[in-house]
Amino acid sequence: MSTPTRVYIARLAGVAVYDPNGDQVGRVRDAVARLRATKHPPEVVGLVAEMPMRRRIFLSINRITSIDSGAVVLGTGTLNLRRFEKRPNELLVLQELLDRRVQIHPEGVAGVVVDVAMEATRDEWTLTRVAVREHTGRLTRRGNLHQIEWDRVRGLSGIADNRGTANLLAVLDEMRPADLANALQDLPDERRNEIAAAFDDERLANVLSELPEHDQVEVLAALGRERAADVLEQMDPDDAADLLGALPPPEQDVLLDLMEPDEADPVRQLLKYTPGTAGSVMTSEPVILPPDATVAEALARIREPQLSPAVAAQVFVARAPMTTPTGRYLGIVHFQRLLREPPADLLGGVVVNDIDPLRPVTPLPEITRRMATYDLVAMPVIDRSSRLVGAVTVDDVLDHLLPRDWRDRDARPSAPVATTEASDSADG
């Protein structure tokens, strides 16, 4: 194996996994160690890699030809796409050990685990060293970092009490919200809620939108009502409405009352629409500009980083006011048209309205048919007074066409074993 003899596992988190041809097949999310009845340190039996579509699989350590902080390379053979499931005698190193409070023996120094090293011998990899940050009890001072042998650390086995979140948060920090939501589903409920509560409001709002409904409700309940209302304010109104729709009406009212009125009002409006209609799935905050805005202003608006690709793909043109419900809806300008027009031209001169807008009561099958017919990523929704009240985007449609539990890892069927140029083992 072409690799360093000692590798710190937290540094592997997020590292790309490649097959022998140089094609990326996933990213490292954790290491799996097998506990032993003897006093010997746990044996590392493989890595957990996340594949496309959020599937986590096991990669046997024996089939890995190169492993370091820059890349993991697999040997030839069969890639087992069966979803990884931890066995009773196994340990997920990052998930279960990071932030664990331990003691250094024999000194009795208290500290927190910040990383764990695995080391290669002639015939196996084992967990040999632990990086422990000394606990000082002072917020303004970081304790000394100790790198010590596994058998000198007390508290690495058994149930972890009073764990912090800082080091696991650092490992998860670079993950996309969808991948992070997937990682949270692997954690015990209490640990999941603890990690979720440690995110800032905006980050947690993005992650909540990617969790299954039952996990959303449980995380929200664990936050407490005041914090829950703050997080709901950071969510897109349609996502907040979907989440609140899973709660009993009295709880909906309490949380909406705790939200700022200008954040709560669009959510209240969305909750009034019948499920399965355009009104219930639309976003009430598409990109809206007046007809006297210039092409340059429109391009600047859709470049804003917080906009999703589907929302930023077009500008809706309407009379004032510019918030929904707007003045009279005039039409739409797709971003490709904006790129072709002189920057100083007015939107009123390039707007098109040759496709009939949706109504709030338009059913989801009709929306899907029309979007597919005209190859659209978004469609306007207008009321009886021709005011723009929102837009249905393709991600809204997909989210509601898929089974309700499509985000739930436990509800997804296992994939078959596939023969590829990458290698794996059925050991996991």
C-alpha cells in the first residue's frame, strides 16, 4: 500500500475516493474500527464513503492501494454498493470519538478528543494514537494538545457523556446541506439534535430543508420555540410552510406568532393553499423586477449567491409592488435572453408572456405536464387579479412528486453489488 504509515482520520473527512482509472467514486466520511476483547487497540477494517445520491458504502482497508489526506485510491475488483450498516462490535471513529471527554493516564489530565490516528503494521491498520486537547476550564484559553498512545487514554469506550460539538462540527463544516443532512441521519437522535442546535440559524435552516419530515419535526422540537422561530425565519417560505404543515395547528400558530411579521406573513399565506396545488408548492420569493429595470440590473440580481439555480434562471416582470402579491404580472425573461441583450435595454422591451401562468389551484400533475411540455425550470403563479403570487420551480415539483420518505435513508432500497474498476469487500 503506497501510503503514510500513520494517518489522522479527521483529516480524511471529505477526501475524494478514486478508482484505478482516476474517476472519483465518492468521498470519505468516516473510518470503521473493530473492537477487540483484548487490550489491543481497535483494528481499522475500512472506510465509509459517500457515493452519489447520498449512499454510504463500506470500503475494505485491504482493497485500498493509497490513502492520505489528499486522496484515497482503490484497487481493481468489485465495488459493493450495499448500504453500510455498522455491526455491534464496530466503532465509527469520527462519529463516536470526536469531542469525547477523556482522561490521560496516569497523569489524570482531562481533555477532549480532537483526532485519532490509525497506523499500519505489517498485516493490519490499528488505532494507535489520540490527539487530546487539554481542558482548561477557561473560555479565553485553549489547552495544550497532546498526542498520546491509545492505551493511555481513559474514556474511549462505553457511552460518551457530556460530549461537545466543536471538533465534529469542524469535520462537517465543508459539507453541502444535503450531504450534512444525510450525515446527521447516521447519528443517534440525541447527538443529532445536539449537533443541529450548534449550527447557526442559516446553516441549520438549509440542513433542515434536506432532512426527512420526521427528523425535521424532532430537531425543531428539541430547539425550543424561540430558537425554532429564528430558524424558520431563515428558511425559504415554502420550506418553512412544509415543515409547519407537519405540526399540529396550535403549534403552528405559536411558532408563527414568534416569527417576525414580515417573515411569518408569506408562510401563513402558503399554509392556506390546498396540498398538491401550485399554491402549496410554490416559492413566494422569486426574482421580481419592474419593466423599467435594465438588463444589467436583472443580471446583477440573479447573480446573488443565495439564490438557487432554479430561482435564478429567470426574472419575473410585474408592476409595483415588487413583493408578492405584486402589481399586474407582465411576463418573464430567462437568463439566456438577458445574456444576449444590451445591458442598458429595459426588461419591458424583452419580456415574453406567451405561456399561460399557473393559478394557485392548478394541480401538481398539470404543473408537471406543462413544465415538461415547454422545458421550463420555473412557472409564474398569478391570482384572479393577475398579480404574481409566486413561482413553482422544478425542484419544488420534484420534491413533491417523489415519495414522502425519499430523504429518509432507512426507507431507500439497497442497491445491488456492481462490478466496476473500483474495489471493495462485502466485509462491511
